[in-house]
Amino acid sequence: MASATSKEDKKDKSEQKKTDVTEPSLNMEELRELADLVNENGFTDFEFENEKIRVRLSKNIVVPTQQVVQPVPAPVAQSATPAQATAETESSKADEQTTEADDGLHKITSPIVGTFYRSPAPDKPPYVKEGDTVSPDSVVCIVEAMKLMNEIQAEVSGEIVKVYVENAQPVEYGQPLFGIKQ
């Protein structure tokens, strides 16, 4: 008889283990409540483990960045003396003449944002200088972007009349680099 009860005990224990495995130890409602509790207390990470289940909750917190805008003071109107007015009109005439002179030029513009270099290396002479004649396949400068050196070609034949950018200066997309008289 002792052997019969031991078989039944073994049978009951194996059935109990099967029941424990198939029964969920944490249902979805309990999991939601746990998540709400973690959220209410401001936790970013929570971990719970027992012999039946392991639960880990974590959330990414995105800190909003604030854009700082600095106010620009309004220009103060000053009364212009006749000498200042004459100087201003002369400088505006000079600017107009410069832009008129630039109008007839083909402008080589930067195809990317980067750093402008006139020569292949600091100890080397520049690719071109004012007065040099270039062909469409002539390399006129380098624009470095993300550690890549991009050779810029003239794309037209002509004479370099103007260099708009100083060596090792940052340039924007579409910014004029050279003026070529065709």
C-alpha cells in the first residue's frame, strides 16, 4: 500500500508542476498595474524576478532641448553728417560696381558644406590663383566634408578673375568660391 501512495504522490506532484507551468504567474492586468505604479513613482527602470517569472520595465526619457534665442538690439538712428553721407554713397557705388563686375563672371559654387582649401596640402602651392587660365576639368580647390577631400573642378574654360573665399574657411552649399571670365 505504501507503494501505491508514493505513486499517487508522484502523480499529484507532476500534475501540480504541469499546472504551475501552464498558469501564467502574472496576467496582463497585473502587468499594466505594475507599469502604472512604476510610471507614477518616476522610475526609469524596474526589474522583478521570482522562480516563475522575470519582468523588466524600462523607459527612455527624452529631455526636450530648448532653443535659445538672443534678441538683437534695434539699430539706433544717427544723424548723418554730410561727410558720412558722401562716404556711404561712395561705398554703395563701389559695391554696385563690384556686383556689376561679378555679373559677367561664371561662379564656381560649393557643391557641399565643408571647409575650403586652395591647395592639396598646407606646404603645396594653390591649385589656381587670380589670373590663371583653367579648363573644364581643371581642379581649382578642395572642399573637405566629414574628413573626405572633394576636388572641385572649374567646369568651364576661362580665366580666374576673383577668389571669393580665404583658405581654410568654412563654406556653405551654393556659396561662390571663384569667379571665372569666360
